[in-house]
Amino acid sequence: MVMWIRTYDEARDLWQHFEGDEEGAVLRQVDLRGDDGTPVLAASLEETLRLQERADIPTVSRYEQRYGRVFEGRITGWEKALGADAISAEEFERVWLDARRTLGVTPPPPNADR
């Protein structure tokens, strides 16, 4: 069963949106800057794995510079996190599409360390 959640990372001032599988692995992730809601990450595990299988290192690097990387751990215990909430699939998809549209038209920063 897929789950969709939103949490707030106070230390980094980020609203994080996760799509996770039944084991808590992150399938897709969107991070929005807390002060203005600007997308800073919108990555997909499936896309990353597909690129790693078929593409060269520069292609994977360009993807990660533009969209970032999904959290590699498990999302467990999220219910206790500040501002944590289950969200609907529709809400996640809206946030995902908005973030991808924004990050897709914004050139990746030069020499980004992601």
C-alpha cells in the first residue's frame, strides 16, 4: 500500500512530501522551502534507478543537480515528527507536478553539490 505524507524539517526549514511503499521506502520526494514554498527537490527513485542502469555518470549527475535525490532510508515514525500529516494522493501529485514543472524549466545550478 502506497502512503503519502508531509513533514516539516525545522532545521532546514523545508516542507518534505514523501510517497512511500508499504515498507517505508521513498518512491518520490518533493522538498519545498519553508519561507516561500519554492521547490528545491523533486526526485523519483524509479527515474534514478533507470538512469543509473542505462546512462553515463554525467547524465545521472545532471538529473541529481536538477531534481535532487530521494531519501535513501525508510520513512518510519513520521507520525511523531513536527507538522507531520498523511496527505492524499491527489495532493501529493499536485505538489509533485508543480515542483517538476518549476525545476524542469530552471537550469540546474552550476557545480551544485547534490
